[in-house]
Amino acid sequence: MIYSAVPNREAALGDQIASIDPASGNITATWPAPTNPHILAIPDDQSRLYYTYGAVNNAGLSGFSLGSEQIVAVDLSTGMAGASFPSRSPSSDFSYSIVDLAAVPTQSRSLISIDNLYNSAILSDGGNLFVNLGLDSIRVYDDGSPRSTFIGAHAFTCTFLSPGASASRVYCSDGATFSRLQVDSGGISLLDSFALIPGRGSFGHMAFSAGRVYTSTGLIIDPEGKRVINRVNAQGPVAVDGNAVYWLDPSGSNTQAPSLMLRSFDTSTLQPVAVNQINVTTADPTRLIVCGAGCLAFRAGNEVYIVKH
């Protein structure tokens, strides 16, 4: 199944989570969600689905929201949602947003999140001054309860998480620096970091497979060797399926005839294999995923695309 978060700008269809059968494209189930479900994460055993909700800034909908974003876990066998977490005391001054989520490898009831801190002040005209105070923490939660050790503000700059090969390792990057994070029963800590060479396009979600990390900027990284193996002529959302790595490249698209180039490379040789053009309504793809039976899926604009590769 493919899982999609539908925000409340979709009116009557909004504020829900939908499951989509990639073989048929049909929606097989929906679950109501609180305001603006956003980031999704699923553990390797696919028993749960985690999602965030309650965006800090709902400008254009209801103005500034003083509530912090929270996380919900849905049991995919029953469709039942658990209690929201983390629990934070309401504040008239501060709000938290969630930057990214990642399930801890082999531990489906454990989740890692990156938080960002915001400040709001009431102006003399009754409006709000909305200030981004920056990255605040990286934490591990077990069934919604935080482990004691966390990475605090000013100790990291990374914004995208990628689970590693074991429950003790998670990777994090912002495109300029790549970090190895150590996870244990006490929590999470920063092991080390190293600089990345420039890539192409903008940095986004990474893909981990067989000891390598592939970035949306076309870098192939040996995370435990702390080095960049190669840089390929590709950019955009990335996914690995078997012996091939795919980049959904938006470069070269135009507003008259928007299209994306699905570029595939051999994971052993890192040589290009094929390029396929995909015509889209809007060329702003996000989060390329593998969905079985030789298919990939991605979102562009307000549409979900399922393609054969």
C-alpha cells in the first residue's frame, strides 16, 4: 500500500490519511486525522504508520496557531490511532514544528523526530510576529514516551533522517554536512559528522540501501566509511529497488509542458541504465518510493503518480 496525508486545504476531502493500492490506483481505506496531517513514516515491518499534524503556521487558514505539531501512530492491522505525542504544555510564546520523522530499524514502536522551535509575539495592531528560532532537538520515542538522552539545540544542523542497517544507527544530513547518530536504550547522540561535496539541485529525503546512502542531489555516500563514493548526473527524489537506484529529475521541465525524467543507475557500477520521461501536471515531485511489482510512486502538485520502471 501507498499512504498519503491529505491536508485541510482539500476541504471536504482533507484532514485524513488514505491508503492506495498501487496495483489499481484505488483508495482502499481512509482514516480521519486532526488538522493538517503532514509528514509520514512507516517502520520496516509495516505494522504502524506515524504521521504529524497541526502545522505551527496555518497562515491563510486560521492565522498563527499556538499549538505545537504532534505525532500519531496508527495500527495498520486495526486502523486504530494511539494518543498524540509528545506532550507539551501550552504556551503563548513558543510552538514546535516537526521537521522529519524516521522509524527506528527493527523497532516498530520506536520513532525518531527532529523538532524546530518558533516564537510568537503579539504586535500592537493585534497581529503576530512569527520568528523561527531554529532546530531544537532530535529525540527518540517509544510508544510516545521519550528516551532520556537527546541531541539539543545548536548541537546539530541536519534536517533529513534516514534509518541505517540496525537499530543503533540513523543518519542525518542537511546537504552540506552528513552525520552519524548513535541510538541505544538511553536515547540518541551525535557520533560524528563530515562535510559533503556539492551536489545538484536541492537537498531532500535520502535513501539507504546495502550500506550506502543516496541523496536527492546525486551523491552516493559510504556512511560508515565517512566518504562520498561518487556523484552522478541526476537530482530529485531518490529510491532504490533491487539493483537499481532511481532519481526523479525535474530539471529541464517548463510550465508549458511540465515533465520529469526518471533516471536509473546500476547500484554496482553507478552507470546510467535508462531515462524515461513522465508527463505531469506540476513538476514539483516529492518523496519517490518503491511500491512493489516493479512500480514507483511519487507526489507532484495535488496528485499521486504510480509508474512502472
